Amino acid sequence: MIELLVVTTIIIVLTTIGLVSYRSASVNARNGKRKADMESVRQALVLYRVDEGTYPIDSNFNSMVSTISNYISAVEVSDPIGGDYYYSYTSNGATFTLTALLEPDQEVYTLTNP
């Protein structure tokens, strides 16, 4: 009987360790996608500015992505769990800021250009 309890305890401990590792890996993967999305959009915005002379003057991220769709190769640029990405630009269209919120503590990840 004691052997059965020991084996059960070991299985529970190993399962707990596995679940914690899986959750951490999932969070890191989603944050990696967010950062990759921001970099893809940044590169597309730079290409757009080369052709148009200014960054897109759109009020939100999704309309900006529609504007630069010819310059971006990413299949889908969206937060993995349905959160929002943010885009802002200066009034003269010379600089922009891309922002995403990272898990687990809503840390702000920002890319600014130039």
C-alpha cells in the first residue's frame, strides 16, 4: 500500500512539473508571435514609407495593416489570444510606434521608428 502511495505521489509531482513547464512554454510562444508580428509590421511600414514618403495615417492597427497589406508577407497579424495591437504615428507621418501587451503581466512591448 505504501508503495502505491509513493508511486502516486511521484506521478502527481511529475505531472505538476510538466503542466507548469507547458504553461510557461505556451506563454513564451505567444509572446514570441507578438514580437514577430510587430517586427513584420515594422518592416512593412518602412517599405511603405519608401514608396509613399510617409507612414500610414490610420486611426487604428487593423486599418493600418489593411493599408500596408501589399508590403507585408505575414499571413495573419493578430494577437494569439484575441488581444489588441496598437499603432500610433506623429502628426507629420514621420515616425510611428507599434505596441503589444505581453503575458503574463501585461508588460508593454514597443517598437518605434525611426
